[in-house]
Amino acid sequence: MPPPLRQGLVLDFGGVLTTPIADCTRAFCLREGLAPDAFLKVISTDPEGREIYAQLELGRIAQPEWNERTAVLLGVAPENLIGRVLADLRPEPLMLAAGQAARRAGVKVGILSNSLGSGPYDPYRGYGFDTLYDAVVLSGDHGVRKPEPGIYPLILKKLHLPAEACVFVDDSARNLPPAQDLGMTTVLDAEPAETVKKLEELFGLPLR
């Protein structure tokens, strides 16, 4: 088999390697007796909720503090709030398999994700970050988050690859332009089968 057309694949975690985040937050809201979009509104449009969420992603506060403060805004119990919000999050088999198929073919595969902390609830448990990927960059470990331009070179440095050799996949369009500015090829993940098809074209490899 000829070498891959590109040498690096960088994947977001939530919504790419997992089922859609919005689906599980909606399910959480319904279980808690909230409006279906209540959680997303708190973390994206409520000024205090948005700031607290940013502090969590940047690693400036830990999960327990975020749980307590965000629970007040939502009007729900704080115990294991993150775990309850993400209770319905599941692995996305097509994307997980594509990443490992690329790696077996000689592509370096990394994770670049905004983080939600790792304890006491660990959203990354069972995904093999330590063994199945060549590099992992989580925002909370570095104090910078997507789409801030400073986070993207960190994964390139860990992969020892130039931007032009890498493809970046994210389910949020706002996270793509900084990667494009560096020279990475970007893919907006909306439907796993279509994303895998696009990656097969970009890498010149079968990934299913």
C-alpha cells in the first residue's frame, strides 16, 4: 500500500468520537424537568454560566465548583452534575474505527479537545487516550481552549508534524478557522459516515 497522502489526523472528542453533545444535554434537561435547551442556554448565553464554563474548560476551576455554581443557575441538584449531563454520551463507532484504521496505516492520530476536567467524573474513561492515540491535548491542561489560536500548535508539536501534513476534524464550525490559518486541512463533522468518506478521500485510505 502506498504511504498516506497526509501524515496526521487530529480529532475533537465530544461530538466527533462521541455521539452529539446536544443530544445528551437535551436528554438531561428532560430528565430534570427543564426546557430542552436550558443547559445549552446557561453555558452559552447566560453571562455567568458562560464564564463558569469557560473557567472549567481552561482548567481554572475544578468539576466540583462548576457543579455547584452551574446547578444554582439551572435550579437543579449539584451532585455529579457533569456526569448527569453527559449520562447519555456514547462512543461513535464509525469515527473511532476510522481513527484506528488511519493509525494502522501509518497516520499519526491525535486528540485536540476542550476539556471538562477528569475528576471526579471522567468523560474520557474507556477511550484509550493513553494507548490508542499518538498525542492528546486537552484545554484544561494548558490554560487555552479552542478556538483560541494558541492551542492548535500544541497538538502539532506533540505529533511532530507541520500543519500542512494534518487534517483536523471538529463538530463546531467556529473551531475550524484557526486550524485553517495554520495550514491544516479541516473537516466539519456533521454526520459520521460522510466525515469518514471525506477522510478516506483526503488520506487515500480505506477507513471502514
